[in-house]
Amino acid sequence: MTRKIIIDTDPGQDDAIAILLALASPELEVIGITTVAGNVPLNLTTKNALKILEVANKTEIPVFAGCDAPLKRKLVTAEHVHGATGLNGIALPEPKIAAQDQHGVDFIIQVLRENEAGTITLCPLGPLTNIASAMQQAPEIISKIKEIILMGGAYFEVGNITPAAEFNIYVDPEAADIVMRSGVKITMIPLDVTHQVLTTNKRISRLKNLGNKTGEIVASWVDFFERFDEEKYGSDGAPLHDPCVIAYLIKPELFWGRQINVQIETQSELTRGMSVADYWGVTDKQECPRNVKFLRNANANGFYELLFERLKKLP
Ligand code: RIB
Ligand code: CA
């Protein structure tokens, strides 16, 4: 039985690889892609989503532009990581296809209203502005969401945009707070996991030798964005953040963690966007429900074997 998903995204090279992995996986039915401002402004994340569908030759999948700014804060972007276009690497042609007229938030609400409860999974790969806006505008859809698998947060790995916070949560902490408190079944894939799946040179050469255009394009994206992380962490390669969300949906056994309480800091400027994860269960269960499955480890080799096997199926 295929699982129906909506990918909510701010492409971003790692978002792009996540989308390609989903499009190459028969277990998943991508019913739409909603874009959000994050790595780069909304006009660019939306254009990038269209380009990615053209790379995969899956132009029938609809793209809906969502929110162009966080709920309450000024947008913070990450061109320093992803480049001015947000998808620096091999230059891709201007997309021939266009986004739908409907707003991304309205699309999410409509899909949840029209489908049976427990059949739609949301896969946010960027700031949670669209997801939180849908919950605020149409609270009745919250109980209909099957689950949310999101890339975001950090605890033992600490922050990547500030010492305390991971980028997706940092950009819109109020949105993340709404989602964490929603009562929806949530699996969080934090930097603690994504920093275990590094694009080592060996893995990049596997991508380059996949034997298709997709492999070349993906390798060029990784070549571009890994330089930032290698400089910062002195690591052999960069963390492939967002594809972990899709890999988890396909092969959950590649990841493991525990059900804990996670709360988002929204008041302090110093620790804005910090995902406070009670990994050792020191808070009172009454006050602090175990609202999130917080993943902490990944089988990196298994993840990359899955990625190579699936990307090979694309053009
Ligand atoms: O912190 C990593 C996350 O921020 C990833 O989703 C990346 O694409 C950026 O959005
Ligand atoms: Ca992202």
C-alpha cells in the first residue's frame, strides 16, 4: 500500500535530493509539493522545486508556493550554504512548468479535508511555517494528519545556525512550537542523525558513477554545498539532512531514537529556536508529554545504499 505524502520544502540541494529519492520510490505517492521560504526566498524555493521535477521527468506533480516569511519573525536565509539560487551546482534551465495558483497552505488544508483521516503524511524539510499556518487556519485538520516526519532540531549535536538552534526551527520557532504542541504523531530527524550521514568522497564518486544525468546533477549539488560543512566541522563531507526524512519513510529500520518530550524555545534571543529534548526523561510526564519520536542514530551505509539504488532509477 503506497503512502500518500506532501513534501513541504525550501530547496536547497539536500531538499532536492530528498524530493528525487521520494520520486524514485514506489512506496510513496507524492501528491504535492508545497514550498516555503527558508534556505532562499520563496520565489527561488518554488522555482527550484519546479526544476527538480523536470530533472526527474515528473512534471505532473503539482507545486504550490506557500508562506514567504515566518509567522512572526523576519526571514533568515542560508545562501552562504546553498548559494544565491539555493540550488547551486550544475546550472539547470529555467523551468518550463509553473506552480499552481492555489496557496500551499490552502492545498495542505484541502488535501486533509478531502482525504480520510490517517491517510496523509506531512514531510516538512524546511521551516514549519506552512504546517503551522494550516493548523491555525483549519484546526479540524490536525486530527486527520497521519503523522509528521520532519527534518529539524538538534540536541546533543547542538545548533548549526546559532550555537543553540538548527536552521529550520530557528527560522520560525513559533511555527515549530505550534507543531510540537499539536498532538500529531511526530518523528523528528535532527542534526544528531543527519551529521552521521556524511557525503564522503567515496560516496560522491558513487553518485558520479550512477550512470545517469541525475547522478551527475546530485554530485554537483553535493560538491557545492559540502564545502561549507567541511570548513566548519572539518569533516569528510557534509550531512545529507533532508533525504533522511524520505529514507525513514521507506526503511525506518535504518534509524533509531526514543519517544520523548521536545519543546521549542521562542522567548530567549540567545537560545531562540533551540529544540529542548528531554532525552533522559527528567521532566514530569504530566507537564511535559512525550510528544516526539526523537531519532538519534542512523545506519549511514544502509542509508546511502538505499539512496544510490533509488536515484539510479531516475533519468
Ligand atoms: O539545518 C538543516 C536544514 O536547514 C535542512 O533542511 C536544510 O535544507 C536547511 O533547510
Ligand atoms: Ca531544507
